[in-house]
Amino acid sequence: MESDPLQTRVAVVESGRLAELLIERRGRRGQVGNLYKGRVRRVLPGMRAAFVDLGLARDGYLWIEDAVDAGPGAGPEHGMVSAAGSELSPPPDRMPRRGQDLIVQVTKDGLTGKGARITTQITLPGRYLALTPTADRVGISRRIVDAEERDRLKRLATAVCGDDSPAPGCIVRTAATGASEEQIRSDHAALVALWRRLEERAATARAPALLHREDELDLRVIRDLFSADFGALLVDGADACRRIAEYLERVQPELLDRVERTRRGLFERYRIDDQVEAALRDRAPLPSGGYLVINQTEALVAIDVNTGRDVGSGDFAQTVLRTNLEAVVEAVRQTRLRDLSGILVIDLIDMEREDHREQVFVRLEAELKKDRARHRVLDISEFGLVQLTRRRSHANLETLLTRDCPYCRGVGRIKSVATICLELRRTCLARAGRGVRQLAVRVHPEVLEGLRGAESAVLDGMQGAFEAPVIVQADPELHRENFVVAELAGERA
């Protein structure tokens, strides 16, 4: 972890390789996890959605399925009620009303031109539990796989939350594995106290209003991610190290000896920045010489697998199997590192043998278990495609660290010099057709070089269309694809 007054960066390293990168910049924190008292501005029954004013640049988007808690015993009869008794969330049998006040939580940061995704199904995360104030059920993290431990935690959480009262429900988090009853009760009491304060604040606040801001990145990482599974936590930053130590002292002191304050230049020493630079490229190498090509589009993310220089030394089927096994491991790592989301399609090299396809899919599922983001994967199709969906909550690495190229405008390609020269020719000949006798043209230096070299025939054709020579000048301030054509003074024919 590297923390300074401008930003905090957290790198998760597995077997010496960067697996995840989390970045939070001061003054530009996301809204995920924040709670707001909002006011419904528009209701769209046809879309089963509503837009809620949160006091942000854009209204939050509330889908009706996120506005009510499904299933019996999901809270008060008329939705969530504030401490003052006013209705704060929509009844389960109808859409929200225009002008209605709601307590909502942001689940996804807004993208360019779109507001944040919000829900009325509030979740307040702690170290061991996540409080669910609008539902009185007790759930257990799916990552806790030991049956006996699940039963123990279920009994503990039920006793703590109360299974026959309208008290807030909870979800037992993965970090609760091995936790004592005292630790869980303490976590639950702190979360309930927080919720009561938020209810009181909501009862008096005038919508739109921010009720609760999520913790900063350093504490979120400790709360949600850091555990005994990690060998060490290296921290570059005195304030962050102090906050982390204070938090762990309170909730899990046995992890304190794994926290180490380190000197500056942490990311440089471990070559993290080099791996981040590689993650911004569209290719990712595989150990045997193959590579992945990763293309992010508006509709989906396509990951293509290529053997590259890995031609094998014997059985072609074994070469393909080895490449595909390496590919699914690297594809999942790149997905986590780049924080790719939405629909992802991995185009594997075709495998004729069913047992080979099964091996690759088993390896893929094993790697996906390392991913904390919610996902769903389908079997390998007959075309060798793997389709999966992955939930988005924040901007991905590419969006966070880069911007669209001002030359190609984000498409990744620009017009060739030949194309620009021919466009210039059409523009000039159109002027000649209107009786213009002489032109002055300004072009980018690379285009002028083309007109004097490989595209000289274009310039010769333009010159012949006018009575006086066409004056062509280089202008380095111009966009490469742009040119300026000016008519010089003189009588028209």
C-alpha cells in the first residue's frame, strides 16, 4: 500500500505477480457505499425504474428490483421507516412516487453521461458482519465452504441478530471464519449503533443529503480484504499505517504483526508500476510464448487466445491444451487487474477432445474463485467460446488511468496520409469547379511530406485544376486529419 496526500494505491501481489490494483485519488473518491437521503425526481413505469436526486451532478438510477426487498419478512409493511416514522422507501406493491424521499445506497459509480446505480436495500459492512437494515434474514458468505463453520456462524449470527424480531438482519462475511462470539457481537453492536444514528439523521435531513460516506481506501482494504491468508501488508505512508494499526487493534489484533511500515518507493522496488503499464496494453504474454489480445468495447470485452511463437514440439492437441490452460489463468488475472466487467468472451483455441475442454473449464473455475467480484460463467461453447459476466462497481483501470486519444478520438486508429490527401484533393477540385483561380492550403507536416513524396500525383492533379499554383504550407498546430483551404483574392472565371 502506498499512501500520500494526493492518492492511495493498493497492489495485491500473488506469487510475485500483480493481481489487483486499487486506486483512490483525493477529491475524486467514488460514491459506492455512500448513503443518501434522496428525492424521486422522475418515475418511468415502462422501464420499471426511477431517477432519484442525490445532490450529485446526475440523478441516481433506481431499478424497481433494487427498490424493494424480495421475499417474506423483508422489513416493515410499508417499506423502510425512519426513526421519526416517515416512509423512506417504496412499498413492495408499487413503484416509487415522484417527490418521495428515500434512503438509498450507491452500488455502482456513474459512467460518463450516466448517474450512479442505487438501491434501497442498504448494506453496512463491518469486519465480520454486513448489517442489512431493510431485511431481517441471516446469510452466510458463499466463500465460507466448511459446513461445520457455516453452521457455527449461522447459530452465532442468528443469536446475535435475533431470529424472531424486526431487528436488522446481517450477512456473515468471509473474515468471520474462526471469529469468536465476542468479536461478532462487538461488530454487530457497532453496526446497529451506526444505523440508528443514520436513521436519526435521515429523519431531520432535507433531501437531497449525504447521510454516510464510505471509509477511505486504506481502511476498506483492511476491512474487506486483508486476512490471515496474506503473508504481509507493506505500507508506505505514516498516516495510513497509523489508521490501519488502530483499526486492527480494535477488531483483529492478531494481524498486527503482519503490517510492516516500509520506506518510500515501494511500488518501484517491487516493479508494480511496470506491471501497471503492461496492463494498459492490449496484449498480455503467456509463459509458453502465446499471448492474449484484449479488446474493450461498449458492448463486451473480447479476449482472444493466440499460440504466437509457441508451436510445440510434438502433439498439436497438447500444444493447444497447454496454451488454453495458460490462457484462462492469465485471462482471469487480467480481468481482476484491469477490473473488466459486463459481458466477457474468451475465444479459446479450438479443442477437439472433450476431456481437454473439461480440463480447461475446471482450471478456469478454480481461477475465478480468487475473484472477489460477483460473476457467472457458462460452459465452453461448441465454437470454443467462454462467456461470463462480471459485476462492475467502479471505473476500470483503463478508464481511471487514461483518456481517449485526441487524435483517434478513442477508436484506436486514424486516417492514413493517402486518405487525407485524397480528401484534400476532392475539396480543392470542388472549389475549382466553382471558378476559384488560386488556393492556399495548410496541412499537417506529415501530410505535406506525403504530398511531396508518395502522394505527389495528388498534388500535381490539384495544381493542374487552377490557373495559379496551389500554395501548400505545413502547420504543426493542425490535427493530423484536418486541413485548411483558403481562397486567394482574384477574379473568378
